[in-house]
Amino acid sequence: MKWYGFAIYNVFAFAIYYQFLTESQLNLPKSSLSKIMYTCALMACVGFYSFLIIIFNAFFNKKNFEPIREKYSFPYLNLIIPAAIFLTIVFCNVEALSSGGGIAISIVNLNAIFTLLLGLWLYKYTPDIRVVILLALGMVFVSWGVYLHETEASALGKPRPINRLFNLK
């Protein structure tokens, strides 16, 4: 599969993931400690799933697994620093989405624009000025939408449980 297949998958996967985090306001107490515990539980589940994938590949994909074992050197800083940042990202997502609801998703997803602009600067790419202008306009419109939501629609009700979609009777 080409890279854009994975990117398109992420559009839908993140939408579903963010809906579960938004629903967490129905289940979590308002304290930061409960949100930290929820974040840790999410990370533990991710670690468990990843471990199962590694074991599966070790048994059923031995040909692809052997070169990794032979040539892999452990990139401590390339693992530890992003892991610490990822933990804060997950916690902040839980905090923002469980408090702000769906509108927080639009702010969280501004990271895509910032990531692109930061990559242009860090890797010294020559950007197409039209792309930069359109990204800046996107940030303005998202900010305007958040402002309108906060001033006019902030009294919307809480989300309903997602599990209701799976209750087949």
C-alpha cells in the first residue's frame, strides 16, 4: 500500500479514536488523576497490542524478523524522547476532548499544519507559497470556528455513549 493509503486510514482511525476520548467525559471523574490513569491504561493497552504483533511476526514472519534482530541497535534517545512526548500528547488529548468535546478535535488537528510548516523549516524545503497561504487560511478558519463554537454553541449537551452503536437487539 502506498503512503497515502495509510494517511487516509488515519483520517478515519483518528476520528473514531477522538470520539472515544470525547466520550470519556461520561465515564471519568473530573480530576486530573483519573485522566492520567486513563492515559496510562490506554498506553498499557497499546503496549500489549504491540507486544502481540511482535510475537506474531516473530513466529509467522521469521524471514522479515531476522534482519531486525541481527542489525538493530537500540536508539535510546530516538525512543525515550518521543515516548515521553507521546505520553503527554495522549494525556492532553484526553484532557481536551473530555472537557471540550468535538470542537477540541479541530484544534488538536492543527498539529498537521504545524508539523508541515516545521518540516519545511527544519529540512530547508522550498515551500510553494500557495501551500503556505492555504495552510495559514485553514488555521484562521479553524480558529474562527472554535471562537464561534465557544460563544454560540458551548452549551451543547454531553456526548452519548459510542457503545450504543453496537447494541444489536
